[in-house]
Amino acid sequence: QPQLVESGGGLVQPGGSLRLSCASSGFTLKHYAVHWFRQAPGKEREGVSCISKGGGSTEYTDSVKGRFTISRNDANNTVYLQMNSLKPEDTAIYYCAADVLACYSGRPNYDYWGQGTQVTVSS
């Protein structure tokens, strides 16, 4: 029963911060690149960030550069997304996904998906 579980979402005001967690259960996360995606109502799913196996490289979509930071603690099988200076347009369900190959490998399916955590940025 391997799975990914996201946590840390919630309601914050503009300019606030949240830290999302993506934790694996039943498998060892260190062997996977881990992505964060988000999807807002009526919008396509958007790639937010990714961290490589070993954490040696990271990627961010332009809209979050300088505000979000992805990191990993493989001893705890957890990847984090620190989100600062949040904006209303960051409101979405945030999902993590693991790929045994690499960030944005182009494969049709990721190895594991979480069920998502809601982030709402509103005053």
C-alpha cells in the first residue's frame, strides 16, 4: 500500500506563508524525483516545482520563483514546499507526484500521486 500524503494546506492571507509536506508511506522517497503540481478551479494542472533525486537540482515555474522553495529530507521520506509571499492566484489544490526517472521526464504517468491539500489565499 505505497502512497504519498500531502499536508500543510490551509487558509492564509495575502503575503502569508505555508509549508507543505509530501511524505511517502510504504516506499522510499529518496529514489524518486518529486514534483509539486497545483490545480485551481477551471484551470489546467500546473507544474509548480520539482526536486531531483538527491536534491541536487530544483525547478520552479516562473510565477513562484523567489517565493517558493522546494527541499527534501530523505531520512524522513519527506519533500517540502515552503511558500512565502503568497498571493490569491496561488489558491489551488496542491499535489505531489513522484517519478523514479527525473523531473518532468515526459512519461504519461507518474509512479505515485498524492490526493492533494487545499491552499487558499484570501483576505
